Amino acid sequence: QGSCASPRQSASLSCFRAVRESRSLMVDAGFFSRHDALSAEAQSLLYADGALSETQQNLRSVTSAERSAESQRVANQRKQAQRERRIDRCENSWFYGTTALQPQTWVYGGVSAKIARQKAKLEADRASAPSLQSREAALEQTIEDLKAQAQALQGAVARRRALETEAAGMFESAVAGAPTPQLHSLGKSAAEWQAALGQEQALAAALVEASRGCAAARQRYYSAINALQRAHQTNQGAQFNNVLDGSEFIEHMQQGHRDQLMQQAQMEAHQAGVVLTRALQSVPPAAAARYPQLATGIGHVVMPRLEQNGAGTAMMEIFGGDFGDAVAGMQAGGRIQRNIGVLAQCEQLTAQQEARVNALLQAVRQEAANAAATLQRIEADVLAEKRSIFAALRSRCGGVAAVAAAPVATATAVIGSDPKDHMAATAVQAAWQTRVTGRAAAASPPVATAVATSGPPVATAVAAPAGVTPVATAVAAPANAVATAVAQPAAGATPPMGQPVY
């Protein structure tokens, strides 16, 4: 039989042997002591996340202040050099040193007064330079201290996460080694409700796309109506030009532009019908079958055929003179108005389709929310059952022989287990002791104390979704996420969803 196994089965057997042969943890007093020590140390490092966030914020603030201090120091040095050049130029240049040649200094005491003012400002700049330099140096030192502190806090955060991961792995390993029928039942229900939630979310995603398609089709109809409105204005301009006996060239240009806008409206309307057809075809049949009262009417698509100006209108405008232009313009205006009415009706029908799709979407989203809430309750029951098993093992291991825990498939190195991380965590704890004293006092005591064995959980198991064998304590199942076959419409009935009606 082993020689006939498929490669996938062989790989599964190899993985199972590797798991079975891996080192198992023994659930005894030492196991729980180790677990409690990990939990206590992780509890003592809870402050690290908030402290790291605050330190990083302070680091950003101090870095910004240091950049500002550096800019002020550089500006001070630049001003000193500028004032020295001005003083040297006024003292050593015959042109800039002569008051008669510098009229801007006449009302301010001449060049000598200018030199005195510049020297006074230079002395003030030199006097403020040491304070600027010391402030910048102090901020740089603060930045270095904050960087070291942030690095130590990052080590503490990594250490806490590693501790929590190891403690959680020990918890799951112990629970997996002593499962209960209640845990199996709850796990099965959780898997079934997770699948049901996935189906509801898939239906909701498809309906969202259908709703977007309906909105896009409505936008296309709006564009077509806008093109016809512009064509109507252009046609009125051509008629006015014909009444005033204006330029024939301009009149023919307006008539040609009118016809182009009418053709553009036809193309936009056709695209709107295509988009709407695709959108309604994407409505999941499962959702429509589940809510037939909401899905009634979904699928009616109208492909409008707009009236266009033909060769007769063109011949009348070219060879009919002013009277022919007037008659052709009136006929074109009537076609435009009728086309606008047709497109308005198409837009209203599309709006009704969009409203029905949105109502269907809301119903499916409500079902998804109910499934998510049920799944959350079941997961809470699963966690409570696991804690009950863990507490029972803890109580039983007080005087009973050790119980082998379920082996873990892969053994990963603990992040932050390096002695340097421990030293960093210790240093950070000492530095932040005054900040977290109150928080540590308010925190719950570690789980190292004896835990009483809790009784079996209340039978709050929820039934599996429809279509799956329910568990022993069944409750009402959710709506089936998979639709049944939809009957074909009878002759003369409403066409299927998304099929165009001409």
C-alpha cells in the first residue's frame, strides 16, 4: 500500500512523521511554572509599546527643534560674515566710504554712523552665537539619548512579543494534547460559520460591482442627455442665424455640429446599455434566489434607438434655401426633444435597477454581519473552552504524572532571547519605573497563582450553516449561502437578468 501512495500523500506522511518525532513539551508543574514566568515577564513589559510611541514622538519633536536651532546658528554665522564685509567695504573703499557718494546714508548720520551700527549688530550676533551653539549641542545630545532609549524600547517590545508567542504556543500545545468533545464541536461550528461568512462576503462584493456598474450606466445616460442639450442649443443658434440671414458657412457648421452631437448621444446611450447589461449579469443568482422579493425586476435593460437626421434633412438644408433650413431645423429640434425624453426614461429605469441592487446588497451585508457576530461568539466560546481545559490540566498536574503535550511542527528561535535584549529590557524598565508604577499596580496579577478548575462551559454552541450536519446542540442555522437552482421563466415572462430588451 505504501508503494501505491501518491506523492502528495507521501509528503503528508513525511510531515506527520516529522511532527511526531519532534520534541514534545511535558505538561507538568515545570511546564506551568515556565508558562507563568513567561506571562509575568510579558505583563511587566506591557508599558513598552506606549513608551516607544511616546519616545518616537519626542524624538521627532526634538529632531525638528534641532533643525531649527541649526538653521538659526547658520543664519547667525551668515549675518556675521555679511556685517564684516560691509564694515570692511565702508572702511577701505573710497567709494563706499565717502558719505557724499552714498546718498542713502545722508539722513542716518553718514558712513561713520553706518559703520557704528554694523559693528554694534556684529557684536550682538557674536554674543548670541555661543548660546545658539550650546542649544544645538544640547538638542543633539537629547536626540542621541532618545535614539538609545527608543532602541532599548524596541528590544523590550520584541522581547514581549516573543514571550507572548512562546506562552501562546505552550497554551495551544497543552490544549491540543487534551481536547474535549465540546472543543471539537465548537471548532467545527467555527469552521462552518467561517465558510458561510466567506460566501456572504463574496456575494456582497459581487453586488457592489453590480451597483457600481448601474451608477456608471446612469452617468453614461447623463452624458448622452447633456450632448443632446448642447445639440438643441446649437440647432437654435443655426435657426437664429437663418432668420437673420447670416453667414451660410457658419449656419452649415452649426448644423454639422448638431448632427455630430446627436450621434455622440446615440453612442453614449448604447454604451450605457452595454454597461448596465454587464452590471446586471454580475448579480449573483444565489442572492436573487434568496431574496426574490428584492430581486423582482432586476434584469430589465433597454437599448434605446435615438432618432437621427437623415439624408432628407441634409438635402433640405443644402438646397432648400432659408425656408428649407427653417423646416429642417424645426424637425431636428423635435427629434432632439424626443430623444431627450427617451434617455430620461432610460435613466429612470436604470435608477430603479440600481435601487433594487442596493437593497439586495444591504440584505446580504446584514446576513454577513449576522454571520460575523455568530462567528465571534463561537470563537469566544472556543477560547473559554480552551481556558477551561488549560485550567483543568493545571489543577490535575498538581499531583498526577506528567502529560505529554501535542508536539509543535516547527521550532522557531525566540526573538529577543539574546542576553543583550534582556539587558536592554532591564535598563528600560529601570528608566521608566516611575512612569509605569501606577499602571503595573493596576494590571491584573500574573497567572502563576493557582487557578481553580472551572466547570464545563454553558452549552451555547450554534448550529452549522444550512446544508451541513448540525452539532448536538443545534440552534437556527443561517441562510444558505449557496443558491438553489432558479426555475426558467415561462413563455412571455420577464427575460433573465441582464438580457437587453430592444
